[in-house]
Amino acid sequence: MLVLVEGPTLADRISKGPIPLDEALPIAKQIVEALEAAHEAAVIHRDLKPANIKVREDGTVKVLDFGLVQALDPAPVR
């Protein structure tokens, strides 16, 4: 499924200079929450980098490009 996510990548934002702490913390928190949700679904991103993270104008963060995803082996049921 392809979805257009408007806004610059985190790489674009970083290239403009340091991100103030009050802006960086919410971005980091959303990235961690997205990765936590993926891990709970037994998915590992495998190519996480600033170019694969978009920051929308409203401050919402979207982690992109799960193309190199690796599914975790579920624990064997006994």
C-alpha cells in the first residue's frame, strides 16, 4: 500500500541545523512508539535512518520504508 506523506524528512530537517530540544523530544518519542508498535507486531525495520522518517507540518512523525523489514520468528508454542 502506497501512501503519500507530506512534509520534509528528518534528514532534511537535520540538514538545516540543530533541532531544539523541545522539538526533538516529541520526534524521538514518536519514532520510539512507531518502532515499539512494529516490534509488537513481530516486525523489525532494518533500514531506520533520518531519510526514512517524515515530520508532517502538524508535528506528526511517520516512519517510512518498511521494504527491508524482517519478520521475527515467533516463539515456539509448547
